Amino acid sequence: MRVSVFSLLLLFSLGFAPLETAAQKIFSVDYESRADVKVFVVDYESRADLLVFKEEYESRADGNEGRWHFVEYESRADKKVFFVEYESRADLKVFFVDYESRAGWRNKSKQHLLY
């Protein structure tokens, strides 16, 4: 069986390609019907699915780790969220933390919502 150099390079490059991560550039929409995810902000960290740190710089808001950067324009967002008034209407419950090191998933079964 002959394998071309191109095939070997292709296989090699695919094997070491970085895994794609979903950037967490978030836009808050005004209408529930326009949202990818409905979010409720809880009062206590222990009730959250995700602990969110608000990143000041867009370049630091990568991965699905709970570091969000709110963008000004919907077209720049990777995910559009709508903040609901009632917990029962939410897909995801978040708690905003003051330190980046505190951000992360508490309920990993909801992680798919932001990919």
C-alpha cells in the first residue's frame, strides 16, 4: 500500500490541530425569540449552572470557561442571550463573579448550550 507524502502531512496536521473552542462573545438581545440561550441571573453562586466573569477585553474571552465579553453589535457575537425574569423560563442559570479564577461550569450538562 502506497501512501503519498501529502496524505501523511494531512493526517499529521489533523492529528495535532487544536480543538475548536467556542469564543464567548455575548450579545444581549431585546427579544426572547432572537436568543440562542435564555439566561437567568441567580442570587447565590450555589444555584448557578455557570459562574461568569465579565472580561473587559474581547481577546481574552475565548473558550467555554465562563469568561464572557459583551459585544456592542449582534454580528460580532458568538452567542445571543436573553435575560429572563423567571428562573423557570431559563435554559441556563448564571452567577456573575468578581474574579476570573472563580469562573467556570458548576453543571457541565449545560455546557453544550454555549458551543
